[in-house]
Amino acid sequence: MSLVLEDFQRLSGITGQMREAATVGEWDRLVSLEQECKRKFEEIKPRDVIPSSAEERAQKLALLKKILADDAAIRNRTEGWMEQIQRIMQSNRSEQRLQQTYLANY
């Protein structure tokens, strides 16, 4: 197996772990894995080449499709969580504005 395929298999393994962490709501683990994934991708990028054999190209394509499917599932799971965080932050900002307004009058 080529080095490129091994790299993409490792990357696919990381995105699979990220998907699992997002599914069970392990946000700290997801963030840690996301950083690991970014480092791995940056490591792979300079040596990424199109495999010479049709079989290896098909394997790389399958790995890329799996990585993209993991990414879509992660985004789908985290969008709700991010919306919840945004609502909390907006609520906190509104509360701070109210306090500043009323405290300024005293």
C-alpha cells in the first residue's frame, strides 16, 4: 500500500473518531481530534499525489468519500450545539446591556 493511502487511512480514522465524539456529545474530545486532524492534513498535503494504479485511485476516492461523509455528519450534529451556544451568548449579552442600562441610572 502506498504512503498516500496510508496517510488517508489515518486521516479517515481520525474523522471517524471525530464523528463518534460528536455523536455522543464529547465536545472536548471532538476539539482535540479536530486539532489532530488539521495537523495530519497539513502533514499530508505536501506529499499528496494521484495514485498511479486504478485500484489505488479507487481506494483513495473511497477514503475521501468517507472523510466527507464524516465531516457532514459532524457538521449536522454540531450545528444544533452551536446554535444553542449562540443563544446562550446572546442572552448573556442582553443581560449585560440591561444591567449596564439600569446601573448607569444609579
